[in-house]
Amino acid sequence: LLYFVLCTTGLVISVLVVAFAGHHHSQASSFICRQAEEDCECVLDLSDPIARTFNYKEVSDCEAITSTLTFYYLLQILLNLAQAVVCAIGAFIMWKHRYQVFFAGIQIRSPSTQQWQNV
């Protein structure tokens, strides 16, 4: 039971992490960045005067934000998807082993002992 609960909890957490990383990846991939002294300032929309500005302190190359950060988000999405698949398979195997068992065969001993062959 504990293994099943841990697998399903891991599955839910992995899916949530994928959702948040996907949101951040879509945001970071649409950044428009410019160099401001030693910092890199990024916005989502240049035409919006009150758009949220993301300041990355002491980043000398804005290319690190627009390419490397999106790559890390994509890597995080892929690794958490793999973890979600592993957790789903583990939960499925445990569920199948526990609840989808059927009995077939003949009784070995007397009918009172009820020993069936597990298939």
C-alpha cells in the first residue's frame, strides 16, 4: 500500500512540476531581452508600458537567458515526464498485482481448504 501511495504521489508531483516548468518555458521562450550595464532586462511585450520586467543581475550575455534557460526548462520537463511515466508504471503494476488477480484451476486438496492456483 505504501509503495502504491508513494508512486501515485510521485506521479501527481511530477505532473505538477511539468505544468509549471512548461509555463515558465513558454514565458522564457518569448522573452525580449536587452543588456543594461551588467544586468540583463527581459520583458514579454515591448509595446506594453506596464509589462512585467524580469531583471537578471550580473548576467553579461542575454543569450544565456533566452537560450540556456529555455533549454534547462525543456530538460526539466523531459526528465519529469520520464519520472511520471516510471511512477505511473509502478502504480499500475502494484494495482494490477493487488486487484486484477483472478483464480483458475482445480482445487488441490479438500474443498474446505480453498487453495486455488493464482494465475
